[in-house]
Amino acid sequence: MRVRTLREMKLLSLIFCSLRRDASSERASFYRLAMLCCLLLTLTAPVRSQDEGGVFTWSYVPNASDTSQWTWMGGSSTLGNTGGRPGIYGTLGTLAAGNIPGGRYGSATWIDNSGHLWLFAGCGYDVNGVWGEPSDLWEFSPAANEWTWMGGSSSVDQPGTYGTLGTPDAGSFPGGRNSSVSWTDNRGNFWLFGGNGFAANYAGGYLNDLWEFNPSTNQWTWWGGSKGVSQPGVYGTLGTSAADNIPGARYLATKWTDSSGNLWLFGGFGYDSEGTLGRLNDLWEYSTSTNEWEWISGSNTIADSTNRPGVYGTLSTPSVANVPGARDRAASWTDNNGKFWLFGGEGYDSNGQMNYLNDLWKFNQSTNEWAWMGGSSTANQSGVYGTMGVPAAENIPGSRELPAHWTDSSGNFWLSEGGNAKVNGSTSQWLSDLWVFNPSSNEWSWMGGSTLTNQSGVYGTLSVPDYANFPGSRGSALYWTDKNSNLWLFGGNGFDSAGNQNALNDLWVYQLPIVQAPIFSLAAGTYTTAQKVDIIERCCLPRRSLPPPHTSAARNSPLAFPHPLREYNAHADQSSGSHPFC
């Protein structure tokens, strides 16, 4: 008899884990007994060749008994008596407990090979509490729970210093900007493209410059694009890379990184090949080895006033004719098979109507085909929440823009918050719901947060997890998944604990359970007589080890008086308002 601790016990152990919270129920006891009977049958089944075996990776399947909780880890729970928190920069390059970026949204983010979290620029407050376009670069250590100001200016609205094309330089630095695209390549270097902000000589507008940052040397390299603004795209020939190719200036685009470390870009709000400004649905690939762009699919022109509607085809069926409608502010993920996924944003549906979307798409790079996988082909859809923690085929998040989105270590897709216009027919409604999508079953689960909009944050005690904790409604927040599969969230345009809205600087972590395989009393091997097997469950233990809080009383003082509502209007006239780009 061969004891199977891999493939043959996969289903059994997963069922044991899923029933762990119902140990006292009659149903759980019945199913456990049934599974033990199945296990005995499995152990006495004919033995296959060892070559047919394999290593099984235990995965986390979120469910109603999930032990995950939000923890407020730093920053302020209120906007302060000036309506927004300034940055506390400390000494350049020095980790310190008192350091904290100012309130902001729309920043670029990365994770380095050490598991540290990085952010760059955005719309926010500088060291003096001045609102604008920062160009500061920050590094956060989850282990120490401390920030380090790593570069850039502590003042807003700084131009870019480009240096020599393709040459790393300690003096080179991108200008202040928001809503750019950011990637991490296979070497652990950070990449940045475009956004809305400052080029060289204080020129302001939409950008298409491409940068690489090496966290080991702390140096930037300008790799391509213009030192100016408002540049049209150079598309070249569809499916052919070329040194002259370059996407047009844009911001709020969607991004992925493939298994080869190549950088992918979709849509956004910017300029087409003719210099026309609007929403785009072009798909690009950048090779970090050849430093060339390739136009993969979508249109190189913005057709007319109806822009580019989506071509949905048949649900779950890939086709070369399928393409998402032109859009910006969408969510994106990469699954365990390397396929790209896209959800929602603001753009054009199948009828050419422009509004918030909740369609889900998958792209196969090997065939260059899109498949519409879920959601509606028409805009402005309400969410179908179902029962909290229970996946269902009919569940779907409502239409939204600017959500936070993560991928956990088991390949599940997470989505939270964002803006939604489908509430009482009004705009500027912000969400606080948390969702998870299983790409294997193609089902969504509502995991927490409110089904209502414009909710105040519930912060609880600093560094203490609690089921009652939840970040307030917000959009355009910063997000990371660390090396332990924890989901991190910082800032965004949203609501503090007092119900006031503006750019926040609160830091949160959502700790997913630790996935552990069951312990089997017998070692793997071949046995000639019947054996007793004891199975000890270890599945899905909650994490409880958090670093201590580092926040001064001054930064957490109660709100002295409310700040007027600041709405996020991404496409406002750049010539009006208190700041041209934020």
C-alpha cells in the first residue's frame, strides 16, 4: 500500500479545510466521517507509477469563514485642520519612525526583491502642505513599519531632469505627475511611463516618457518618449516592433508584466496616431531586452465622437475580433497561467455609450485574442453582492473606476473600492466593498465592506486587527501585494473617520490566512501492510504578528473643522482650478 500525500489527498484536505469552522456541527461531522471513508479507499487503491505523481501546491480559497481582517498600520485617520496631511520627509535615504508621505492619490507603485513597498509622485501634499504634483520617491519596510524618503523633491510641481537617453544618472529624475503606468521587470527594476504632469522646463500636460529605476543603485534612466507633452503615438506596423514606435502621451492606462518581463499597456486617456485626444483601446508590448515597443491590437485612431465601442462576441469565447471598448481607470491582474485580465473602468460599452463599466476580460498573449469573461456589455451596472464570503456565478461587482486591485499568492484576484455613478443617478459616489475572484471557477465573492457608498473609515486601534475595521470609501488609492501575500492600501481620494473627503495618507494591511498543508502521521512511501493514518489540520491559520505602530500624537489629532468636499475630476480643464493637473 502506498500512502498518498500529494495528488490523491488534494481534494480531501481541501474539504477538511473548508469545514474547519464548522467542527461542532452535525453536517461537518458527517462529511468528515465520509471523507475518512474515502481516504481509506484511496489508501487501498491500486498504486500508480511514481512518475505519474507531482508536487501539489496548497492554495487559499476564500470563503465565508475567512479569518482575514483589516489593520490600520500608519498615517492619519483624519484629514487634519487644513483638510489634508503634509508629508514628513525626514532625512533623505534614512528610515525613521516619524516619516510619512503626505496625503495623495494616483501614485505609481512597485515592490522590490526584498518585499519593500515603493511609491512615486501622484496628486498630493508636499512637506509644506502645498497641494500639487509631487515628484518624491518613497520606500516602505513592512517589517519595520517605517518609511524612507529615497529621492525627488519634497516640494510639488517639479520638472523632469532627463539626462542622456539610455544612460543611468544620479541627477536624472522624472517630473511630478499622477496616474502614470508602473511595472516591475524580472530583474526587480522599476519602470514608469507617461502620466499627467511635468516634463522638462516645467512643460505641463500628458506625458509619454519611459523611465527605468534601479533600486540597487537608486538611479533613474530615461529610455524613450518625449521630454515634452501632448505627443501623438507612433504605431508602426501592427504586430511589428520597431525602435521608432512609441505610445502616445496618456494617463490612467492599464498595465501587466508577462513571464518574460516584458511590459504591456492598454488604453488610457491620451493621444492617438493623429494627435486626437480621447480614450484609447490600443494594446502595446515593450521588450526590456530590445527596448522596442510593438503595437499588438486595438485601434491607432480615435474614430469620432462615439469613440471606440467594445466588441464582446460570445461570453467566454476568445476571438481575434473581440476587443474591450476604449477606456481608462480599469483594474488588471495576471493569472497563474500568465493570462491578462481586465475589469471595468470608465469607457465605452458595446453600444458606444460612455460611462462606468463592470465587464471582465481575459487576454491570451500566445493567440492575441480577447475573451469577454463576465459582467455586462452595457455600462452603469449595479453590483450583485450575494451572501458575504460565498462565491456564486451571478455575483458581480458594480460598475466602477479607479479601484484598488491585487493578486494573492494563490492566484486569486482582489478588488476594492473605486468610484461609481450608478447610485441615485448622481456622480462622485465612492465605494468601500471588497471582492475576490477565482479565475479557475470564474466566480466572484463579496468579502467585506459596505454595499453603500461614501462610507467613513473605521480605523480601530493602530496595528491591531479587527473584524470591524475597514478603510473608508475611496478611489485611486495605492496598493501592493507583499511577499507574504498581504494586501496593502495607502491613501487615495476618499473618506476619513470623520466622514470628510480628500487625499488621505492612511496605511492599511489586509492579512490573508496562512495556507498550510495538513500533517499526515505516516511519511510518504510504500507500505506492504495496512497502516493507520492520522490527519492533523493546519489549513488557513490567521496571521497575528504585526510591527509596532509609529505615529505621533500630532498626526492623529482629531479633526478641528471639516474640509470642503474635494471631488476627483480626472479630465477637468487643465487651465482652471487650483492646480492644472490634479
